[in-house]
Amino acid sequence: MNKKLFSFVSVLSLLGIAATSLSACNSTREVKFNYSETPYEDILGSKTNNEAHNYDALKVNPTDTPLREDFAYGVDASMVYEVEKNGGVYYNQAGQEQDVFQILNQNGVNFLRLRLWNQPSDRYGREYGGGNNTVEVDIELAKRAQAANMNIMIDFHYSDFWADPDKQWIPKDWGSARKEEVPNLLYEFTRDTLQQFKDAGVNVNAVQVGNEINNGLVDQYGKINWSDSSSSFDYIAELLSAGIKASNEIFPDAYTMIHLANGGNADEFETFFTNLDARGVNYDIIGASFYPYLSGTIENLEKCLNNIVEITNKPVIIAETSWGFTTDYNEYTANQFDESDAETGGYLISEQAQATMIRDLINLLANIPNQMGLGIFYWEPAWLPVEGASWATASGQSYAYHGDDLHRNNYEDGLNSWANQGLFSYSGKALSSIQTYKLIKEGGQNVSEETSLRADYDASNPKTVTINLAANETLPSTYPVITDFDAYRDREVIWSEESISAVANKGTYTVEGIVDGQFEITMIAYCIENYVVDPGFENQGESDSIVSPWNIRSSTPSGEKVVKLDRKSDTRSGTTDLNWYYASASFTFDVYQTINNMPAGTYDLRTYVLTPTQSQFKHDYLIIYIVINGVTTECDMTDKLAGWSAGYQEASILNINIPANATVEIGIKGSAVAGAWGHNDDWELVQAA
């Protein structure tokens, strides 16, 4: 037995997990949920809401194949307590005030997920916001949901506030503990918390051990060191096994779930879960966050989930998803989702689009082999935009960005960032899309074949495409159409012979084609010879790791994922950009590409960066550079960082003389304070005009 395995087994023994049963720990037990159908009386209030929504017009097709009988039609409605405390009211389809969990249940919801933070307030009791989900708050919500025939899942963040791949701040009460003490602290917290639910009469059906733990949990100890992931996974296995053990002790029939973000990232999921399985972590379910405008395509998600089911033989749940029904604002909203996300994610912005997106994901789950698609959870359908129900207070933002309470004076209380992705209107009226689960259970409504209504075409502002002749690119083979289900679907485009001939040469051309056999379109094609390979990071694979032809020369802190690929909504074009961010300490990075055998000539180098302002998070330097036969020329962007609202800023080095057979290197390097971030997209190395 090697030294690392001996250390791992020793800790498990301290937690009461016998070392001799390590190989048996990775057994797979059958997961099967049971749901209550106990009759209950409607809890109605005196208020009414006459806002109009066309519930009968909603189109929902049934799934291609039947779902498993115990399919989890879930929601994460952790904000309800805070919304109601600040005056929010919920109304059913008839316009009557009603208990929100009853409204959800009567529209097909059978499972409630609740996030849980250790201590979401500062030393003076000032709450962090985002629902302030303590055990006391969650018990109250769980009891109401259970009375409405919902199962309960508790989502342990093991932090005092939001935990995700970018931040997993260790709880304040654990901050002085030694590394070897933290697994037992996690075990005791999980056990004692679940015991409180049990004592309150709440039957917990599923326990999520950590939230979006792609890069680890409970910093500073539980990070994955990606330069030597084996040792860090040993410790992560200890942490997860401690939480699973606590869950099994208090609720032996509850199933445990391990949850990652980036549901379209097959490589990341495979790496993570094969490492857990190799260490005998005895979890039951795999959870994946998938937001269509953040997490890749539905095809990426399908590949990821099918692959991980085949490898692990574990059922999968889409643990978080959502879509927008409006882009309107009110005085309490700061919408994260906007128009730019629509085409990226593949749907219009409407109640019908929400329903189509939900049905598409459920249909994907229905088609996972051996009925291993276990369920879906819509994230925060009931987060209404009322004063006080924000994503974070000033104290909460201090903790979110810095891991402590010491910077609250630098922030103002935040606003609601999610209301326009809910399943209730801003005034609390149930939207037509809230019916989607129920309609799928019942076989659909207004069932029909999806019809293309029009190409996504604006004659006054046609789409553009850049064609890199140096990479042998041609015109795209598909073009998006908009359907009667409020979705963008790619359909075949046939280009005119004149257009095909034109784009074989450098220049700018108006090209014409026929989409889906019926729609005439034109596009503007920019044909260039760009000698940067993969200039927009679109061909880097499915993980967030940087691969050839791009390379990381260096980054600090060593072993941390300081620089990576990003597939959220901050791209300049396409679906991918380069991203740098590190929350815990100052950091540096240097990313480059080597180009050989360029023709001699005079060239321009351009790229684009998006960053915070220097007053928000300081960059000590941010430099674009080109190296020709060992001689470096730089473009220093440090004093030109304009902030997120200003959008991408161009960085350029012009009139560069490159001799024949030169070795050319292009790159971007930076140094910044903890919490700083940035994005880089769209490189060009082209002959000067």
C-alpha cells in the first residue's frame, strides 16, 4: 500500500469507515424515489392578480421515449423565505394568492432543492443575502414543501455564502482548523444539520455534498491542484466521504449527489468522477449544472451525460437550469440574462421558449440509456424582484469576493439578478411555462411538429462571418431558423455558386443563400488570411483546459487554474474565450502561441480584452506581445482597462515586419490582485492594409 493510500485509509478509519471495505465503498445501489400523493387543502390568501397569460396556447411536446416512473421534476426555490419576508406574494393561474409550494406542486413539481450555508452573516449579524439560507430558514421551507407532497434535497455548500467553481471559501468557523481536522468538521456539520431536519419532522430524500465542486471545496485546503491532481483528489475524497457518511447515519434511505458545473464538459466530468471512483467514494447520483447560454450546447450536455453514465453506472440529474422570459427591468432588478444570451443559448426570450428549453432537456434525459436520466431542477423559479431580496448585501459581496467581512464598505447592497428567468412574473403571477412539468407528465399540450417560421435574418443588419483562408475555412453549412416553439434551430443553407467562388479570395463580400429550402438570406463575409491558429479559442476541445496550439508558459500560484477557457456569456464572438481569475491571492499568467513558416511581409496583430477597471480590481500589468526571432514588441493595455460595461477593448501592434522563415510567437501576459478577472478573444495576425 503506498503512502498516499495509507494516509487516505487512515482518515477514513477515524471517520468510522473501515479500511478493509474500501473496495466495497464504490458499490452502486439502485436509486428509486418515492413521492407522496396525500390530499391537502389549498392555502389561499385574499389577494388577487389579474395579469394575463395564455396558458392554453403553450406548446409542449411529449418526450420521445418514456421517462422513468420516479423522475424528479424539481426546483431550487431557496429564495422563497426572503422574498415573502420582503413582501412578495405568489398567485396561481386563476389569479388567487396561494402558497407557492402548492402552486408548484399542482404544476408538476415533486422535489424541492434547498441550498444551505454555514453562517451567512457577519460578526455583527448583518446577513449576506441570497436567501440567507441557514438551517432554520431551510427547515421552515422544507416543512411547507413537504406538506405540498414534495421530496426534499439539501444542497450543502460548505461555505458561508455562494460556492461555485470560482470560489469555495472555507466557513469562517473552520478557518483556524488544521487541514486534517476539516473532514471531521464537515462530517459533524452535515450530521448535526441533518439531525435538526429530522428532529423537525422533515424527511430528507437526497443530500448534495458540495455545490459545483469542479475545482474542489472548502478552500484553502480542498482545492484541486491540476498540476498534480492525484494528491488533491485524495483529500477531496476524504471530504466527500465524510459528508456521505454523515448523511447515511441520519437518513440511511437518502441518496447522496456529487454536483459539478459546466454540464457540457465531458472531459472534466470524466476526470473528476473517475478519480472519485478510484478512491471508493460511495455517492449515488451525479448532478450537473447546465444553463444553455453558459454551459455549451445541448449536444455537449448529451455527450457528457451519456459518457459519465457509461463510465460510472450512476444516474444523472440536471441539478440547475433556467431560461429568460423577459428582458424588462424594474427598480429591484439587475438581470444577468439579456438579449445577447438568446441566440447563444438557442431560444427566444419568452414563456414558450422557457417551456421548449425545459422539454428539450427532459427529452435528453429520457433518452439516456437504461433510464439513467433521473431528474431536473429548475433554478430559482420563484425569485421575485422585491426590495431586500437581493443576490448579496454589501457584507455578502465582501465575503463573496474576498472570503471575509472586512470590505463591506466597498460595496452597496445588490439587486435581484434572476427574476427574469423565473416561472412567475415580476408581480408574482404564475407564467404559462410553469405548467411544463405537468404537461410533460400528461403527454403534452398543442402537440405538433416544430415548424420553421423564418430565418434569423435582418436585411438591415445581416449577419457577418469571418473566413480564414489560411485555415482553409469556407462558408458555414447551417444557418439558424426560428420555429413556432420559440427556438433557434440550425438548418441547411445552400449558397449560390457566385458566393462560393467569391469567398475563395481575400476581401469583403455579400453572399447569398437559401435556408431550409425556403428562406433567402444574405451575409457579409470577411475573407482574410489570419496566421493565428484557433484565433477565437473555438477549437480547444470540451474541457476548460488550454490545449495546443495555445500554451501556458507560466501561471502563479503554481498548480491553480488561474487561466482557463470560458464558455459563458462574456465572449466577443463564438462560444469560447480565454479567461483569467483567481480569488484567493495575487496571480500572474502568460499564454502564447508559436507560428512557423509565415510569408515575409508587413503585418498587423490585433486582439481584444475585457476586464474590470483598475479601481475595481487592479492589474499590475496586462500586455499583448509578439516575439520575432527573439525580439519582443509589446502593447501595454494596463492603463486602458475600461470595465465590463465598456465591452471589449482592442489591443494592437501595427506594421510589424516579419522576415521569411521567422519564428513568431504571440501572447498575452498579466499580473493582478486577488479577485481580478479578464477575458481575451479574437486574435488576428494579418498582412497590413
